[in-house]
Amino acid sequence: MQRPWIPALVLLALLIAFRALGAQFSQELPNFQPLPALMLCSFVFFRGAKAWALPVAGWLISNPIASMLQGYPAFSSGGGTTLAFLSILAIAALAAGPLRKNSSPALLLGAGVLSALLFHGVTNTFIWAVDPTYAKTAEGLWQSLWTGRPTDLMPSWIFLRNLTAANLLFTALFLVSRRSWEPAEKSAPALAQTR
């Protein structure tokens, strides 16, 4: 008996667990939150409204939890948060078509890495554009993408590393758990009949 809601619940539970873990240990695991991977897995393996509803529900449930664990108001909003969410949706929507045709584990894991790179690039370029700390030059952009501000506690490449690691781990866990709810192969018909 198939249960089509099990994959959605697994994805949702994995996302909430990852976001809570990343928020609780924000100094040790900064940005260890696989939002791009959730979007990719959702868009590749689900169809229709579920493909969009699951990531939005995941964001709406996990974002207040992560904010509270980090000591921020649960429902604070801002341009950076909105941009982050929209960029994740756009990356996943663009990747979903090609990945639906060929969703091999290697290709999906590679897409997780690429989505982390794109997400980091988009969000840090936005920060570079609006933050007066950064010089509006190629060197200032590189600083935003790789080293961060001199006053930052750690370089921005650590955020990219942790986002990439979280995406890979989340996607791998999803692929492993997905195998448990796939229907068993239908047995092959008998090749020969007795005479």
C-alpha cells in the first residue's frame, strides 16, 4: 500500500531538524541549513501543488524556530530573508525540469552543490550591493563572497562550506529514505510454461 504523504513528511522533518541543529549550533555550524536541497528534492520528486507547498510550509515552520533558537524574534522580516527565500525557490524551479528527466543520485547531489554555490553567490552579491562596508568594486564583491567584513567572526567561505555540506547530507539522507517507500519491483512473468 502506497502512502504518498510519507515522502513529504520525511522532507519536512529533515528540514526542521537541520534548521534547528544549524540554529542551535550557529557558532559551531554556521549556515548548516539545507534549504536549497529541500527545494530541489521537493521540485524533483513531487508534482503539482505539493512541489511548492512543501518548501513553503517547511520555511514557514522552520524559520521561526531557527530565529528563536538564535535569539531573534520569531517572525521578524526583512529584505535579506525575503531575497534568500525567493532565490532558493528560483534555483529549485530552474533545476526541477532537467532533474525530473534524470534524477540519478549523482546528478541530484551535484545539483545540491551547485544550488549552494548559486545561493551563496546571489545572497552575498545582494549584501555587497546594499552594505556600505563593502567597496563597490570587484575586490569588494570578492570580499563579500569569500572573506566577509573585517568585523565578522568568521569568513564567508565557512558559510558556503557548511551550506554545501548540509545540502549534500540532506540530499543523501532523502535519497536513502526514499528507497524505503518506493514500491517493490513487480515480479517478472514466468519465462517458460510447463508442457
